Amino acid sequence: MSRNTFSPVVALCLLALTLEGYDLLMYGTVVPSLLTYEPWDLDPATVGVLGSVVGVGMLVGALAAGSIADRWGRRRALIAAVALFSAAMGCCAIASSPEMFGTARFVVGVGAGVLMPTAASMLIEFSRLETRARTVALGFVGTSVGGIAAGILSLWLVPAFGFRAMFAAGMIPALLILPMMVRYLPESPAFLTSHQRPAAAQRISTRYGLEEAVENSDGGSKSSDRGIGALFTANRARVTLSFWVMTLLCLLVLFGVATWLPAVMRSAGYPLGAALSFLLVLNVGGAVGALGGAYLADRFGIKPVTALGFLCAAVSLALIATTPPIAFVYVLVLIAGMGTTGTQILLNTFIGGYYPVSCRTTGLGVALAVGRLGAIVGPTYGGLFVAAGAGTSTQLLAFALPAIIGAGVTILIPAGRSAAVAAAVPTSSGPR
């Protein structure tokens, strides 16, 4: 890989996304504790709603991400996002009521919603075409690392100290990471160019060996290539709508499974420790899927690898529903993580690589905002099946179905030059 693959941008985005991954994916580890927390007396449907409000916040944050990044710069947007969701995690830890808890979870979502498209845009801008998927995956694998950390910590913190300790643990690392971001994170050259600071943009571009920011910066783009309207010009409408559907379905499965997997497996007869360990394995699978899928995408094209990721999620969940031996269940949960979190990371690369730099953050933000409808529906969707007394097999198959549909939508995306080439290495055989 080129030297900019290991730049401070990748390292700091990795740390920020690790915090975000912890904050978002740890919720499933506290669901069993919330259900048995007597002062609040929560039922499964309410716990599902509390899991969904973070998705509402992410929708708001993702919709605002493009405007915030254009006004403040991507650097300040990233720093503010991390500060916001970390402070909200502290509020979750001291919440005195479900209402306060839910409000804080909403704010966590707003910060996370701003962070994801802005970080993806930065990672793509500070990458080279031939290693783009791997560079973005290296940063976004932080979401899985955060989930892994949540799974490990939950095995100790939840039984010993209850659900509040998990939220407090999500706030503390920000005290170290935020000063590092303030000191070492560079600004986007494209942003600097668009704000009449070409000399500063050129210095950063030269330092990191960038080309796109200089040659295709916002400063030289047409007004029609800005804002949400740009997502539907230049024959982009069909692909834009496909990206929205794919992201919605992927996040529905991801957040639904991450929220309810421990509770579902607990209801299937596994002890709390084993049920929580499944969530840990799920996030390990996300990390493996992100890095392995990125390597395959750089080599073979991102479209077929993304479709394969959706299919991995569907098949693994369907096979878990057959209640195979425990050792095989762990393997299937690993594959499910590859097909959920791993696929979403590939989607970030796919979407960001499709749009020009002038509307990249907007394209990612709006796709992730629409996708948040899936993140909102996912936990509640699973909660309704639990509340209705559906069996373990029915609950798991309910999440396999949207993954199958996601694979179909991916396969039907037009194999045009912009969608295929911008996110994968060009080959002699043309786009895949």
C-alpha cells in the first residue's frame, strides 16, 4: 500500500470510529440487563424503541453532515461529532429515567450520524484509487473493533456493575482521542480549495501524495454538482436510489441483529455469558469481513463483493435458525458479522467512490440518513417478534429476508463507468 494508507487521517478516523462502533454496537450487550432493571420496568418493545432512537439521531446527523462539513470543514466536523456522542454516552450512564436515557441515545446518534459520512469522505480523499477499498476499510474497521471491545468489556462490566458501567466506559477514551485529533488531523484539501485557500490545500496534497483534491476539487465543480440535487443529475438517479435501498436494508439487519442477538440466543437456552460472546464473535466477523472484503473489492470490483456480503448475512442467519451444534453456531455468527458490518463498510466505499468530491459527503450522508430508517426499524422490528413470542428460528429468518433483497438490489445496479470504476481498480476486462 502507499504511504498515505497509513496517514494520520486513517489512524485518527480508526480511533474515532472505534469509539463510535463501541457506542452504537454495545447496546445489544445491555439489553438483557435493561429488561431486568426493576426501577424502570421495561418491556421488550420499549427496549427496542430505546435501541431505535439512536437511529433517529443518526438520520438527523447524517442529513446534516454535508452542510456541516461544507461550512465548518471536515476536520472540525469530525472533532465535534466525537465530542458530542462521547458526552452523550456519559449522560446515558447517569440517566435517571428511560426518557433521559432515550434522549441521550438520540444525541449519540446525531454525533455518529455526522461522523460516518464525513470520515468516509476524508478516507476516500486521502486514499489512492488502487487501494481505496482497503484504506476506507482500515479506518472503518474501527466500528467492528469498538463492537469487539464492547463484547469483551460486557463479559466483565455487565455482570459486575450493570448496564451503566458500559456507557461510562464509552466516554472515557474520548478524553485521550480528542486532543490527538485536534493536534494531528489535517483539513480536507478539497474543502480548503473551495474556500479560496489553494496554497494550504496544495501543501496538504503534496504531503500526503494526493491528486484528486487538486485535480477535481470543489473549487472547480459546477453548481449542478453540489447538494442533494447533484445525486440525481448525470444519470445518477437509479444508482442513488439503489444505494439508499441497499444501505437501508444493510443497517436494518446490522442493528437488528446486533441489538437482539444476545437476547435471542439467551431465549434459545444459552447462558448470559455465552449469549454475550455471540455478539463479540459477530463484531470479529465484521472486522474480518471489512478487511477481507476490501481486499477482494480492490482486486475483483466492489459490486460483486458487496452482493456476496449480503448473501453471507442471509445464509448464515438462516442456518443459525436450524439450531446446529454450538461450534458451528460460532462460525455462522462470524460469517453473519462479515455480511452485516463488513458489508456496510464496503457500501461506504462503494457510495463514496461513485460520487465526485463536490457532492461526496452529501451522497454518503443522504444514503446513510435513508439507511438510518433501517437502523430505526431494525431493533423495533426484532422487538416486535420477541414481544409476540416468535421462536428463535422465526426471528432469525426475519432478518435473513432483507439481506437477500439487498443482494438482489446490488446485483441490479447498472455496471456503468462511474459506479464501478470509481470504487475499484480498473482492469483490462472493464468494470465488473
